[in-house]
Amino acid sequence: MNIRFPGKTAIVTGAAHGFGRAIALAFAQRGASVWACDVLADELEATRQLCADAGGKCQVCIVDVRSRDQVFAFVDEILAADGAAQILVNNAGGVLGQVGRSLEAISQPDWDSIFEVNTRGAFYFAQAVAPSMKAGRYGRIINISSGAGLGVSLTGIQAYAAAKAAQIGLTRQLAQELGEWNITVNNIAPGFVLSNPNSIKQFESYGEDGQRALINRFALKRLGTAEDIANGALFFASDHANWITGQVLSIDGGKL
């Protein structure tokens, strides 16, 4: 499939590295006007430079997705510059440096912070772009969840599993609400990919035997790449997915 996005504006959150960087680069390479955000300034600038080196257009901005004011101000800036935003990829998320601990050890700030970045941010961005998408009677919202949202989390972090499951529920609800305006809302649930410092640290902690056991849980017997996840986002944003909404696509190598 020859997927291109000329004349389309794509917002990618959490674009400083990993999935977000790969997604921003993939859209920029295919002609979209990309607006990428994160809280990591140096790495976000590196994403912008990669897009430019590939001949694409990418503008970046420091945005904390937990702040409704920052999210709406960023979207207003995009609309003022490009007139509309047709594609939104809610990728920002993660475990915020937390590790698996017993239920009794989890504080309220520990719980709330993971929900804020993984679920609240996706809601704020959908809220911010919806009026423009409705006015244009066109939109593609793609939420990047996790296999943890469909089962259990390898991290052992209760809030992460719950927040990612909540994001999947939000995806399905928004798909029903926004469908009459030709706005699709879909979700990608990645498997284990070495895409950022946290996932690399987690993989290294398993040791050689644990790493082998993890890989053997995949039908394809290998880890995926950030580009595999980006390909799913390209598909959901393309005309090939015109009649697909409210769905979860597991990109996980056939996790057993």
C-alpha cells in the first residue's frame, strides 16, 4: 500500500524517542505536516532534525500532556498555522520511572501520575482537536495503549495496566461519539519493544535466561521495533482504514 498524507496535519505526542519519534518520522516522510510534542527538549529537537533530514516537515513544542491549558494552547497554535488538524496520535505515556511494587506500597501520587500521563493526556488532546475535526467532517485519532491494557503488565505496575485499559475504553467510547462526523478512533496495543530507556532497562533486568523466555512467548520468536508500531499508526490514519473505528490492533509478534 502506498500511503501518503499530503495536505494533512498530524499531531504526535510523546515524540522525543521510541514509538513517538518513529511515528512522527513516518508521517513526515509521507508528506504530512507534523507537530510533535514532549517534555524532553533535547530529544524532541533530535526528532525534529531526523524529520528534516528525511525531507519532511516537523515542528516541535514542549508540552506536558497532563496540563489541559498546555494541550489546548498547543492545538490552538497548530490550528492558527495550518487551519486544521486531521490526525492525532496520542502516544505520550509510560511508567514515569516507577517499578513494580506490592499493592500496599502504592501512594496516591504514584497512582494518579500514571493515569494523568497515560489517560488524561489522551482525553485532553481528543477534546482539543474534536471541534476542528468536526468542522472538517474528517479526523483520525490513534491512541497508543499497551498489551498491558488487554491483559497484565510485565512491569507489575498496577496503575499502568489500569490506565492503559482505561485508554482502550476511552477509544471505544469516543469512536461511538465522533463517528457521525467521519472521525475514526482506534487503538494500538504494542507488545514488548526495546523503544526507550525504560524498556531497555526492564529487558536487561531479566538476564539472559529471562530474555530468552520472554522472546519465546512470541509466535515470531523475536522482538518488534518502533517502526512496527509506526506502521500500524500509518494504516489507521490512511484511507485504507476508512471503515474501521473503535478497534484495538495488537502489534505484538503473536504474544502467546
